[in-house]
Amino acid sequence: MTQSFDIVVVGTGVAGTAIARGCRAAGLSVAIVDELPYGGTCQLRGCDPKKVLRAAVEPVSGMEQLEELGIFGAPVTPDWRSMMAFKRRFTDPVTPGKEAAFAEAGIAKFHGTARFADPDTLMVGDTVLKGGHFALAAGSRPADLPIDGAELLLHSDGFMALDTLPRRIVLVGGGYIAMEFAHIAVRAGAEVTMLQRGERLLDGFDPDLVDLLVERTHDMPVDIRVGTAATAIERVGEGYRVHADQEGRALRFESDLVVHAAGRAPNLDGLDLQAGGVAFGKRGIEVDDHLRSVSNPRVFAAGDAAASGMPLTPKASHDAAVVVANLTRGGHSRRVDYTAMPSVVFSLPPLARVGLLEEEALHQGLGFRVNHAVTDGWFSAKRLNETCSGHKVLIEEGTGRILGAHLVGPHADEVINLFALAIRHGITAEGLAETPYSYPTSGSDVASMV
Ligand SMILES: Cc1cc2nc3c(=O)[nH]c(=O)nc-3n(C[C@H](O)[C@H](O)[C@H](O)COP(=O)(O)OP(=O)(O)OC[C@H]3O[C@@H](n4cnc5c(N)ncnc54)[C@H](O)[C@@H]3O)c2cc1C
Ligand SMILES: NC(=O)c1ccc[n+]([C@@H]2O[C@H](COP(=O)([O-])OP(=O)(O)OC[C@H]3O[C@@H](n4cnc5c(N)ncnc54)[C@H](O)[C@@H]3O)[C@@H](O)[C@H]2O)c1
């Protein structure tokens, strides 16, 4: 059966949902398709469930910090099953909620893998979908790890659906997922080892602040091995043995669970982009500044699937707004602008960045001063007995423009938004310093950071 729509959207995550709803609200006929239950990564398998699980270990982290002052005897261990039940209260309603919302909006729903038959036709099973335009918001998936036994790795979605938390966990990788899962799992009672191939963890964040967080994580304790690449995984009895290479030295780690935390790749395999004449590379679908495919003008891409910006939720939302503008008001009405897109590692305490890294600002030849301090002695960290706290703010000489801000410590995940606002809307260091802040809050520290 052939059906025709103004817009056919692939993916029901943050990007696909917003594109479908935005185009429909503008009066276009819209179809949406997903091969998984509707909802996408962020709400079902990513940001939101992760942050719900983190909520259960936040008090544990707080108690650990206050324990040495004699305020608590010993921290409690949260009940993992109850944590999962709490998480499901958020994730279970997502799919039925999306199904109902699309139906109410008059968006035609399809379930199955969408693949191109030719540049203006998508197939979902035997159903033929003709589109005036296509919006590809297919997201990302765990990157292929070319090691023996890679099929034994549990992916992040599996970790966030575990019925019980195994005692010993090896995390393969040293990025966002490894750091966030380590902080949750250790506080929930597991013994965690992190294997990071490169010499540094959390590439893309300020190295001095990463060092503070790594020291804190090491003390939790997490066994962090840098310069250590996982080379093979084998089943041994009920558990696993992970083989790794550390500068030519062969290492072995026994574990009850091995988790993939070694990067994600655009999820393009099912789409048969070649048949659709849609150019793509390792970073995703190749798009111009308007998020239009460089090879098929009927196609736009957004979110993790598009080779643009950072694969994060705020970027997926921004892309969706750009695609909606270009689909409803003409193909060249809006360009992407990833200025001041903040990013947070939701460790305890969190690590955050917005704008340029020091190295990037130097590379661009900008003249700037750096306000860098370790602030475990500041009131907002000290009252929590939090030892991991610091900032680095890059301020342009002459203009006072904030070029970049990097934070680690209590509420860094919230405070970074003030710097994002400043960078996006041109509020200078002077403007930030003279703003009255509620006190005592971590936000009020901003005045002393600039
Ligand atoms: C564990 C984890 C934690 C994260 N935490 C954060 C966080 O705290 N903050 C943050 O900003 N970002 C976070 N992210 C990243 C964030 O989740 C993604 O950037 C965001 O969800 C991408 O949204 P999207 O709409 O592009 O894709 P997705 O939400 O992944 O949606 C893509 C959808 O397309 C469907 N699909 C793919 N191919 C086809 C096909 N051929 N046919 C039909 N359907 C198809 C998929 O089934 C999927 O449902 C996290 C990611 C993970 C994995
Ligand atoms: N808070 C957030 O915003 C958040 C949280 C989780 C995930 N995410 C998104 O998901 C993506 C994927 O997260 P991630 O942590 O998997 O990727 P990542 O790119 O952040 O880190 C992957 C790390 O794994 C290492 N690695 C690769 N192969 C290895 C091997 N064989 N042995 C040891 N180490 C190896 C890499 O050197 C790299 O440091 C992120 O880039 C981000 O876009 C975001």
C-alpha cells in the first residue's frame, strides 16, 4: 500500500518528536516511524532514567561526605530493585503517552524499520511511504567494538534495566557513560573497574577539572585504568574475564558484568541511505548549515544521526527547531547555531562545560585571561564537605566576553546554565559580576568566578 505525506519522520526521540509535532502544527501532513517502542533514547534509555537512578544515590554521596564529621555512622546502600521500580514510573508511561499524543495531533504512526527504496520513497515492511520531504532523526547506537567477545558486553540500555546489580562490574571506556555509571554503581554497592584506552578520561572536558574528578572517583573507590584497552572478553562460569592491554602488558579482570561505555555511532544501518541517495560518513548524515542532506534535497537530518554538533539532547532539540523552520517556512530560513551548547557529566559531583576549552581558545589566537581555582574551601563546597570543586572561566581581554566556562563541584550541572545564558546573549564578565544572586547558593559563586 502506498501512502503520501508532506513529511515523513524517522525516529520518535527528542528530535523526531519535535519535528513531527512542529510540522503538523504548521498544517502539514506528517507520518512518523520507529522500529522500537516510541520514545527514543533520552526518555527511555538515556538522560532521564539515568538521572532518576542517580537521584537514589545522591543521598548516599552526601552521607559519605558527612560521614567523616561523625554526622552519619555509615552510608546506607540503596535497594537496586526499588531504584528500578522508581525508574519505571518515569519510563513506562513514555511510549503510550507518545502514541496518544501523535494520534491526537493527527500524525500517522508506523512501526518497523524504515529504509529507502529510492530518493523519494521509504519502505516500512510492505508499506510504501512517499514523502515531499524526509526528516531522519534515527539517533545513535553503541559503536562496534572490534574485539573478541564483544557480543558479551551489556549496552547502556541493558545496564539501566538490570533487575539486580552485580557485585563486580567492568566498564569498557572512559567517557560520559563510564563515569556516570561508575558513580551510580559504586554508591549502589558494586565494585567498579574502568578501562580507558586513552591516557585521559572525559575527552572534551577541561583536563584540570577532569583530574579533580578522577581523583575523587578513584577515592570512592573506582579502579581506574588509563592507557588500558580491552582486547577480548570471555565467559568464565557465571561471570566474565576481560583481557586488556596496558602498553604491551597483558592484564585480566574478573567480573560479573562487562558494560559497553566505549562510544556511540550514528544509527544508520537500517535506512539503506545509498538507495535514498543520502550521503553519510562515520559521524552521520552529511548535512549543510540548514541540516539539509548535501546529496538529496528532500532529506533533512537532526540529532545524533546528523554529522553536526555534539550528540546531546539540547543539540537534538535545537536541530528539530531548525528543521521545522526549514520545512515549514522554506528550506533556507534557519541555520544551526551551536554556540553555548552546555554539556554535563552527571557524576557526583557533576562536571560541566560550555563554550571553548582553553586549548581551543589558544588555537583560535584569542586574547583572554583564565580564572582558574580549586574551590573546596569555598562555602558552597565546604558545607557539604565536598573535596572536588573547581572552575576555569575564560574571559576575553578588552571585551569581557565569556569564551568558555568549566565547572566541577556541587550544582555545576545547574550553574553552567548561567554561563550558557551569558555566552549566548553576550552578558560580559562585568555583567555576571554585578548581577545580584540569591545567597547562599552555588549560583552566587559565579560573581567570584569572573
Ligand atoms: C546512557 C545515555 C545517557 C545519556 N545522557 C544524556 C544526558 O544526560 N544529557 C544529554 O544531553 N544527552 C544524553 N545522552 C544523549 C542523548 O540521549 C541523545 O543525544 C539524544 O537522545 C538523541 O536524540 P535523537 O532524537 O537524535 O535520537 P534517539 O532518541 O536515539 O531516537 C532515534 C530513534 O530512531 C529510531 N530508528 C533508528 N533507525 C530507524 C529506522 N531505520 N527505522 C525506524 N526507526 C529507526 C530508533 O529506534 C530511536 O527510537 C545520553 C545517551 C545515552 C546512551
Ligand atoms: N551526560 C551526557 O550528556 C551523556 C551521558 C551519556 C552518554 N552521552 C552521549 O553518549 C555518547 C556515548 O557515550 P560514551 O561514554 O560511550 O562515549 P565517549 O565517547 O564519551 O567515551 C568513550 C571512551 O571509550 C574509550 N574506548 C573506546 N574503545 C575502547 C576499548 N577497546 N577499551 C577501552 N576504552 C575504549 C574511548 O577512548 C573513549 O574515551 C557520548 O558521546 C554522548 O554523546 C551523553
